[in-house]
Amino acid sequence: MRSTICKSLSVSLLVLGFGVSASAQNLIRKSAEFRNFDFSESSTTAVATGATTATAGGGGASIYTKVIAADVGENILYITISAIGDTHGGAASWFACSVDGVACNSGKGGADAAPFGWISLNKLPAATTSSNCNDGGGGTGDCHDNSVTYQWCAVIPAASVLVGGPHTVQLKMASSDGVSIVYIEAAHFYIDATKGPGPTCQAAPPPA
């Protein structure tokens, strides 16, 4: 009886193990790196451009570039940034993502005013009184240590999916006014991929 129970338990654990393994293979981590944990910062006053979807994600300054090797069948990349951000002078810090020079998403939001292919992840308007921050001499909008976290999904072209190969992922940052400086520090960058059927990267239907 004891032997039967042990065998049954072993089979159950084996089936459970296969299930976990299959699920884990659905998301494949290609890269996990960090930057600016050495008392340094990445900063820019660069201007973002992107007047149309065709020119989305132009301008700005590169804050991260990575060449990853995609396996045959991997059709979606997920690119994540998790960092600490500061801004000066009431400027917003804008961020853009591209794969092989093509914007991860060539659209744009509404009130954030960022160009096509760009999103606003940190904006602290300058107050008219000195009671609002000025943590580092960047004016009353200079409130330090704000969370900057976002994830893009990007479709790998079908021709590349069939053969696999290298893809260049790039993240860029820009200042909304092109004058006031914006920063990130203590940043982590992650690149993941999906292979075959599973999560996709497409427009969601509008809410009911």
C-alpha cells in the first residue's frame, strides 16, 4: 500500500513539474542588466521628435542599447525599464523604445504631449513657491527619487521569426522642453521574449 501511494505521489509531482516547466518556457529572459549604481546618473537635455507614426521615436539620447539573439519562433519582445528619476525646471522626462530602429509602439498618448513613439514617465511641474522640493538646485520642480517603470512589447517581423538571429534593442530619454535636464539612476533593464503561441502584442479593444 505504501509503495502504491509513493508511486502515485511521484507521478503527480512529475506531472506538476512538467506543467511548471511548460509554463516557464512561455517567457524567455534574454537580458537582465543594471546601470548607475555607482553614484552616477544618466542625464540629457535632448529633444524628442516624432511628428507622425512614420517618424516615431526620433531624437532623444540613448540610455540603453543591447543586441540580443532571438531563437527561431520567438515573435514578441518585452522591454522593461525600472529606475529612479529626477527632473529640473518642471520638464517631463520622455522615454522611447525601438527594436532594430523601429519604434516599439509608434502611437502616442493624450495629455502627456509627448511626440509619436514617446511616453512621459516623470513630470513634476515647477511650483510658484519655494516650498515644493528644489532638492538639487533644479528649481521647485526638482523633486528627487521618483519611480520610473514601464514595459513595452514589440513584434518581431515574420521573416526574422522564421530564421531567428540578432536584434538591437534601444531605450532613449529626452527632456520635454529641450532645456531643462532630466535624469535616471539605479536602473534595471530587462528583455524577455515569447516563442510560438501565447501572449501577443496588439491593440486591445476599447472598454465597454
